[in-house]
Amino acid sequence: MELHDVWFVLIAVLWTGYFFLEGFDFGIGVLTKLLARNRKERRVLINTIGPVWDGNEVWLLSAGGATFAAFPEWYATLFSGFYLPLLVILVCLIVRGVAFEYRAKRPEERWQRNWEHAIFWTSLLPAVLWGVAFGNIVRGVKIDAEMEYVGNVADLLNPYAILGGLVTLTLFTFHGAVFAALKTVGDIRMRARKQAFGLGLLTAVLAVGFLGWTQADSGDGASLGTLVVAVVALVGAVVAIRAGREGWSFALSGLTIVAAVAMLFLTLFPNVMPSSLNPAWSLTVTNASSTPYTLKIMTWCAGIATPVVLLYQGWTYWVFRKRIGTHHIADAH
């Protein structure tokens, strides 16, 4: 296996880790409006991800940096062609981080309510837009012979990509509801279970349609295998949350995300951005990659840094593993 193939796999792993971790993160943000009934319950939900949300975003930085260094042509075409949706995602992530930190800085109800609105919308929009973006990457976009995107924003809003956005929104929200049930106690935990079950059923319908469309359009035997794993894991997650087994449900919903992202990258390889104008103009792991020397240096750096990142992030989740409830929130909040 060539180094550019290795880095394609590593970038796929980074995006998978990001969607697994930031998926329930976004889901919790959406659930602050759908699940929480009052300000104290919203505080409980925010506290479930309070110690980890910023660490989850490290995976996005790593995925973006790895793409820039390993596949500069892919990075340039992607970020120029998808400039507006990626800018919206970036602004949302900035505002979302500020909202988490500033919400409790003042006691006024209006102040806190406005930041809570910000948390909701800046969680919902990226959850949709990531699905739209990856839907277009897999489907193919208008790339010319100069490796430049020549389409417009309207071209990105096609039925396949929009369905992909709905899948990521519902899947992340389901993942977040299962996480909420896993991390809370009391009435909010029971309602999280119930809401997760309904969200899981809706997600299953949308996901089967999207992944089936992907398989029919550009799939092979390997992608079919990951499709089956994703569907079975999703069904298992729904059954497990119905039975009150939050731990199993969270593991299976995470496996659903892993298998679904793996399927998208399997259908994409050896392309990194297919051209819908002419297949010969597609960006591939070969024509979009950096030099072998650059990839070699990156491989050594990743081999040293990645275990350290995994260890400290795993330690963070272990330290903050206990459940919380409304009785842990002071009335002043």
C-alpha cells in the first residue's frame, strides 16, 4: 500500500472519530430544545458534554490539517468550492463555543435564553451541513480539467445531498439522545430513552434510503458489507434503548456512524473528489497527494502524536464518566 493510500485511510479514520464524538455533541445541542423542559434540564444536558465538547473538535482540526498536508489539491478544491457551507459551519462552531462559555456569565433570563438559542442552532446547522457536504463529495461535483470547482452553491443542494444532511441530523440527534440517557438520572433519563427510540426509527428510514442510494450508485462488495453493518447496528441500537440498555445502545449507534462513514469512503476510493463533468478530471489519491517525502514525515509525526491524543482524551471521558441530574444543578443557575 502506497503512502497516499495510507493517508486516505487515516483521514477517513479522523473524520469517523469526529462524527462519532461530535455527533452526540451536536445531538445534545439539538436536544436542549427538544428534550429539556426547563432551564435546569438544559443545564444538565449542557453539563453532560461540558468537559469534552472542545476536545471532540480536535478531531476536526486534525482531519482538516491532515487533508491540507497530505492532499493539498483536495483541500484547495474542497474549501474553495464548498466555501459558503464550510464558512457557515466554522461560524457556528465559533459561536457555539462562545455560547457554552458565556451562557452562565450573567444571571438575566434573556441573556441565558439567547445563548441557549445559539447552542441549539449552531448544533443543528453543522449537523445538516456536514451531511450535505459529504453527500456532494461522494456524488461528485463540477470539477474542470484544472482541478477547480466550477459550480455554485445551488448545485450543492441536490436531492442526494439534502437526504444526506437529514440523515446526519437525525443520526447525530439519536446518538445524542442515547448519550443523554447514558449520562443522566431521573425523569430526564426516562424521556431521553423514549425520544431516542422515536428518533432511531426515523433515522433508520432515512439512513436505509441514503445508504441504499449510495450503494446503487457507486457501491461494491466492500461497501455493501459496511451498509449491512450500519443498518444492523442501528436496528440494534434502537432495540437496546427500548430495553433500557443505554451502554449497548450508545456503542451500537457509534458503530452505525463508523460503518456509515466507512461506506462513504469505500465508495469514494480511489477518488477523493469525483468530477461530475468528466471522470478523467476527478481528484484521486494519486493526483491530489503531496510528495512521498512529505507523506513520510507526516506518518512519523502521526505515529508519535496520535497515541498521546487518544490517551488524554480517553482519560478525560473516564474522569467525567458519572451520571448527573437536576439535583446536581444549583437553583441559582
